Amino acid sequence: MKMSKMKTEDEVAAAVSAASGPLAVRGGGTRSVGRPVVSEVLDVSGLSGVTLYEPGALTLVAQAGTPVAEIEKTLAAENQRLAFEPYDLTGLLGTSGASTIGGVVATNASGPRRIMAGAARDFALGVRFVDGAGQIIKNGGRVMKNVTGYDLVKLMCGSWGTLGVLTEVSLKVLPGVEAVTTLVIDGLEPAHAVDAMSRALASPFEVSGAAWIDGQVWLRLEGFESSVAYRAGELKNLLSAFGDINETDADWRTVRDAIPLYGAEAVWRISVKPSDGPAVIGALPSGCDAMMDWGGGLIWAGVSDGDIAATHADVQATVAGLGGHATLIKGPEAVRTVVPVFQPEAPGVAALSASLRQRFDPRGILNPGLMAA
């Protein structure tokens, strides 16, 4: 059942306070990941709009239901951007809603530029949210140096709505760039691809994207036109041993949104040390397609045939042995109902997570079961 669309923070607080059962927090509904739970939908997409934008201070404040596209349009008018390049799951999951900034922050959605600029949580300056008791909480501010005790801003990033319902976020933004180019090296196996990406990322040439897709290594350079041209030439010389290097205008949404895996029935998002990326790909069951981002530290893997539940167990077991984690981003509802969609936590971390949820959502009504049973 769906509640009427919330339009104010007070309405959200009243709805949470009055709730008698589980609530599924929804903004644009484009990141419907996790275990399906029978619950009432709390629609916060009505909390929309940029409430403060100071280009000179590189600061933007927006209500949580504001579409990311609207924010990007506002920033582009001042030649600014969201540096962490949030990924968009609408194509992969086949959803039709508009990705919202609250959903981006709640899931810490960060794209290829994370290796250079940082993640969404690194640009979150402040948040307002409603906890599981219906209390309105504010933490952080509008400048990076702000210190207000416990850093709940970072805690909310990546909590997937299980600790509170975001109502407003404050973000640091960055200037746009004058030029972008991508160097492409063909025909590299995963291990050699990681070697090439590692050398590029360790160089002084400020690579803002390092991915392996369809056997190609993509290396992105951004900045002033003269700087990009110089760095591209130097990087070609540095990596000449890996083969011929071409320069192109690649569309990095292909990497950011895992476009080659759109047709897969099940898709995992796997985080490991970059040096372990090739081992993970080598251990994937037959029939899995894979691509790497973050220099090999992020793997998107997809499969359309076979026992998906068994494949999921194999993937999480392999990744656990390497100290990483794998999330089933896309999969049949029958599978997502019975498997741990998120990587099971180590006992100590699980105890800490449970304690936090008990503190912020004592009734256990916010997205229950989404991240943990």
C-alpha cells in the first residue's frame, strides 16, 4: 500500500511516528535493490527543489526528493557538476522513475570518478532526516570545516534508508572541465588490464577514470585543453608496452551505469582490492559477463542462465575470502527473497550495525530486511 506523497518534512515525521508497521522508503523508485518486504510505501518524492545554491561557495542544498537531473541542470548553468558522478540504475533495473538526490546519498552512489575525486559521502556536508521514532534530526552544515559532534552525515551515506528518512542534503560541488579525452588500449586480459590501469593511476597525470570493458582499457583525462593534451601524450608514452593506444570521445555512462549488462537476469556489484579484481573475474561461474571500474576495484558481473541463487552464493563466498563485498543489484524476486542481497557482515560489524539500527530505528520499521534479515 502506498501513502499519499509527502510534501514536507513535518509530514514525513508525522507519517513515521504514526506508522504501525514496516515502511518502504521511496524517492524516485529507481534503486529498488534488496530483499522484497511487504510494507507500506513512504513516498518522499514530493520533497523536491533546490533550496540554496551558492556557486561561489561551491555549495548546494536540496530537498531529498529532488531529481538528480534537475540538480545537474542547475549546476551545468554555472559550469559546475557533482564530482562523484552518481550512477543511474534505471536502465539496468528497467525502472521508469527519476533518480533523486536523496537516493544517491542514501546509497552512496558513486561512479568512475570516485578514484580521483572521492565518493558521494566525501561531498556530503550536511543532512536532515527523520529517524524511526519520527524525530527530525539535523547534522552537519554547509562548509567542509563544520564540526558538530558525531558525523551522522557519513553514517547516513550508504545506509539505504534503514537508519532514517532523508529530507534534505547539503553538498559540495566542483567546477566543470574544459576538455575530456579517453585513451583506449585493446585486447588486454584482466590481469594485464589491472597492470595498465595501476600504472596510469600511479602516474602524475591525474587519471579520472580507469575501466576495463569488452577487453579494452579506458583511461579518462579531464581538465584544461592544453593540460589534457600534454597528459595524454605522456600517458601514451608511459603505457606504450601494453600495445597500441587510441584516443577517443568515449561515453563514460557505459561504464558508470553498467550498460553492457542491461540484458542480464542477475547483476552483482563487487568491491575488492584492485589487485584482486582479476582473481574475482577468473572465479566467476561460466556464462558470467564482467567489466571493471575503479582500476579493478569495482566489478560489475552479470549472468542470464543457470541457478542464480547458487551463483550468488559462489560470488559472495569468493569475495568474502578476499575481504571484499558483493551486492546483488538485480535479480529475480524469488531469489532476492531468500538470499542475503548484501554481503553478510563479519560478526563484530554485524553487531555494530544492529546497535545503530536499534538506536535510530528502535521499532525496526524503516526498510526492514533490506540490508540484513
